[in-house]
Amino acid sequence: MPINPDAVGATGAPVESNWTSKDALLYALGVGAGLDELAFTTENTTDTPQRVLPTMAVVLSQGGSAALGSIGTFNPAMLVHGGQAFELLGELPVGGTVSNEGTITAIYDKGSGALVVVDVISTDTSTGQPLFKNTTSIFLRGEGGWGGERGPAAEPGPPEREPDHTVAYATRPDQALLYRLSGDRNPLHSDPAFAALGGFDRPILHGLCSYGFTGRALLHSLCGSDPARFTGMAGRFAKPVFPGEELTIDAWVTGTGAAVFVTRGGDGRVVIDGGRCSFVA
């Protein structure tokens, strides 16, 4: 096993990310926003100033790969994005620059692989204040078995009652081609031949695209479409999604400013589970 489980605590060099109004508009279109969400999809309406979808924080966090260099060698083809969480410390501005610093916070032995957890804190370079934090869970197949800690138990499932909110969104057949313009150019999402090497009969949708669709549903159903009320979100990627599928998001309010959610694909299978959302009630 070539990876180093003692790399916990290692920090990568800071990496800057910047974005403009155009980038925010393109991200919103990439996760399915359209004519009925003009606050996020245009900057020139008379009565609606442009705002940014909260989940854009996940594509602005670019420091994790720098920290990953400390864990040793592994086959990138065996890497799976296991889960994503983020916490907003303020509403995302329409444009700006952040300095991202990533730290390896845990490496768990799952037997068949290693689960590496990376925290990235993104600081607004204009103010020196943290703006958001991302936690990315990365599963490295074939890298487990050293007898290390297995990690915390899975989050409990949703309540056994009807959801408080259900939102369904259709993805476009070319959704991945649009979403990839926000930064993730992995050919798994665009090249049929490359997707076939991964065992798929056609390119799959980015997990963080499905995550962005889910975030839109939570924003509108839990936060009255006000991104200033959206403070955080977490979820585990359970199954791949194909462009053109419908996504259904069920959400249960579990307390003041807290909810759990599940996202399902067109055939009812769960594609994002362990979902948690925090918001200003």
C-alpha cells in the first residue's frame, strides 16, 4: 500500500481561485437554472440584482489537490469522489478572489480502499476573512488494508414519514457539456470512448452537477430562494447519474435551520444520500 496514512495534518501550498459575474452565470446554467431563476442567470434585469448560487463554493475550492500530494502515490484511475460538504461564512459575492488552503484531516482504512478527507478553507483576498470551507471525501480503491481506523459510522437515513418538500428537475442530455465549462474537464463526462474504459456505455454527469441541482432545490424550498439564508450542505455520492435523467430531491426539516435530504435518479435509485442542509430559518 503506497499511500501514507501518517499524512494527516499535512497542508498544501495555498492556491488562488477567482471568478467574475460571467463565471457565476455559467455555473448557474450548468446546474440547470433558467428563465425562472433570473437572479442567478442574468445580470441585467431591472428589478433583480445578480446573486450567486451557494453551491458554486464547491467549484471555487481548488486547494485540495495540493494537499493530496502528501499522501504518496496512487493510481488516479482508482480515485472516486465519495462525498462533499461545504459551509458558507457569508453570501458568495458575484465576483472575487479567494486563497484556498487544503489540509488532510483524516485517512480511514475501509478495507477495499482508503478514504481520504480534505478540508479546504477559502479566504477572501480583499478582506483577509474566510469566506467558505469545503470538505471533500475521496475514496482510493485498492489502497486499504493496513489496519487503520475505519472512520465514523454512516449518517442515519431520513425520517420514516413523507418529506416536507419534494422538487423534481430534468437534466439536459448535454448537461455535462455545459457544466464542464465551470472547471471539471474530466473526459469521463464528455468522451464516450473514455467513459467506456470506465465501464459506462456513455459519459456520466458530474457528481457535483447533481449536487448543484440538489442545492438549487434546497435553496428554493428551504430558504425562500434567498442565498443569504443558505449556510451549508453535505452529501455522499451513492450512484452515477446520466445526462438527461430527472432528479428528484426529497427534504425533511428536522429542526430549526436543519434538514436532511435524499436525491434520486429517474428510476428511483438513490444517487446522493447522507444529505444534510443548514440554513437560517
